[in-house]
Amino acid sequence: MGDGTTLCQTCEDVAVVEFLPLGMQPACLFLEDATEAANEQAWPLDLGFCPRCSLVQIMEPVSERILFSGDYHHIAGLTGGYREHLRGLADELARLHGPGSGSREPSVVEIGSNDGSLLDELAVRGFKVLGVDPNGVESPGGSPVVKEYFSSEVAARMLSDSGPADMVVALNTFAHITNMHDFLSGVRSVLGDNGVFVSESHYLPDLLESLQYDFAYHEHSRYYSLTSLQAAFEPHGLEVFRIERIPTHGGSIRVHAGFKGVHAEHESVAALRDYEDTLELTDATVYRQFAARVEDHRDRLRDLLGELTRDGARIAAASSPARAVTLLNYCSLGPAEIDFISEISPRKIGRLSPGTHIPIVHQDQLCGPGQPEYALLLSWHIADELITRLRQEGFTGKFVVPLPEPRVIS
């Protein structure tokens, strides 16, 4: 609006209430060299909430065509824990929506298919699969990918080429797109009459409770509760009929939706609806308290790191997920505080971290000779898995877990 008011991305007629400014933040793209770093773009990352539907959202979202225009550096199937998660999801989808004895292959479209890890798992379970991802690659299993941004226009072409899909899947993608209603219009058009839309997204109550402000970055325009998802689906004739809380990414929800009246509502939906009613997610007090905790955390984390290095000890960081961009930039942690960030992803090694420009090196440098005394776990939400792996590979120092409470683990 011309008066500076930001309207809710779902409701479109309700003013969003800002509650947490996280400063100027870059995209989650790693930089090739100092020249590229000098020309890096950044945008304000300010969070607000809708007092009607509870949707938490970025006040000024940046188009995904800018954020994902280059070589996206985050690979879905890289960690063992997430690969196991995808296998479990494929098993569940096969059990709930898979092919029956002697029936045809049900068709699945995955939006944001990344490296095709889930597509391959579904294919071996009897599904006919197709991915849609502008930066997607053909998977090891050969699952096909349409290299475009999903939209209502792309969905119309896919429907014409391949017919309606029995299932549409979007894992941690529904928050990435800028135009949510065009996205849902595309899902509606490509989905068969009895079809199912399965999505996974960060779950807002988990994020608020465990102080996960690092969940907020430009590639994530929105942060969902069941309440806000129902409000988003309703104009498109979709409704949630099954929901499950899952531990991925520090707390997420897996949602099954379909056309109104087609699928019987599972008891899980009413149970979560009742739970959210107790949380008062449309009350500004909830978000003001969260913002105060975030500011306090920044000071306590910087103080802890300062104490650890006061006697000459060195700190490096281990792994660099997208969420690390917000944590490092908001807390002003750069090369002066962090020697380097270790990685196993070939797409990140040899580059510089977004915004803070910390060198990204191979994990051998963290675990080999001359290793630092402390490793800051930027993928703190999988701390147990990461600690086990780093110990096996030779890291002998101590670990710093930044969230939800800054602490040192020997």
C-alpha cells in the first residue's frame, strides 16, 4: 500500500504488525571471492504477524526469482538424518496414498525437488514421479525434473502434458515462494479430484518456544501454524484433513490437504486446532516477548564466545545451513570471531559465507591437525548427529551450541 502498510500475504486485507527487525540480510548464496562479496546485495529482514490468521511473515519479501536465480547451494539429501527422514516420508506416503495391488502407478509431482532424493524414494515404491525445481538436477535414480519456477502458468502446461496428479508434494518449499495464492492456484489446477497435497513447513509454535529466530531468512517468506495454513487453503477450495508434528528442522508439521469434503478429517486436525487455541497466536504480546528474548540471546551468545577466546583459544564453525546466515549476521559474527566454517558440501567449500564472508573449508580442517579448540554448531538442530560425526572424524575440542540457550559441550 502507498501509506507504508504491509498487508498479510494470506488475508490480503489485514495490516501486518511488525515485531522483530533482524537487520539487513543477504540471500543464502555462498560467494566465490572477495569481488563477489563486495557486490553482495542485502535486504531488510523484518518479521511481522497477522492479527487475524496468525501468519508470521517477512514484511518486505524478496522475489524467489532473485533469491534462487543462481546456483542454489543447499542439497537436500546430504545429511544422513534427513535422508532417513525422506525414506520414512516415502514409506508413509506409500502406505496412505500408494498403489494398491494390481492398480496403476499413482502420479506424484514434487515442487522444489532439489537433488531428487525424495523422488527416487517414491519411484521405487511404485509412484510415477516428476520434479519441478529451477535449480533441480536429475537424481541418481533418473527421476525427471522440470527446471522452472512452479506457478499457475507452469501447472497449466504440466496438466496439459501429463494430466492431473494424484499427489503434489512440497517439502519446505511452500514458505519459499513469493506469491502464495498463485502457487496454491497451481496446486489446485494440477491436482486430481481425489488428489492430496502434502507439505512440510516449519511449525510456528515450535519456533517461538525454542527461540529459533534463525528460521527467518529471505528464502522463507512465511512461518505457519495450522490456523494460518487453513486460512491460506480455504480460498482455493482446499482443506487440511491430516496433520502431524515432526522433528525436522527444529520442529515442523506435515500436512495432508485435499478438496473440501473429499477426505475424512483425521482426529489429529481437531487436536492441533485445540492446542493452538491455547497459544493465543494472534496476540501481539506473544511476539513482543519473543523479540525481547531474541535481543537478549544475541548479547549472551557474543559474551560467551568472547569469554572462550579471551585466553587465545580459537573458534571455528561446523556446517553452514541456510539458517546460519541469519544467526551469524544478526549476531555480527565474522572472521574476527570465527576462523572458518567447515563443510562437506562441494557446492560450499572454497567459498565465503553470505554477509559475514567467513571462509568455507573442507571438514578435514576442523577435524585434522591444528584444529581449533571450539566448534560452533550452526546446524544446532541436529547437534547430536553432528557431534557424533565430528568425533568420529577426529575433532577433539569442545562444542558450542548457540540455540536455544548458548552452552558449551565437552
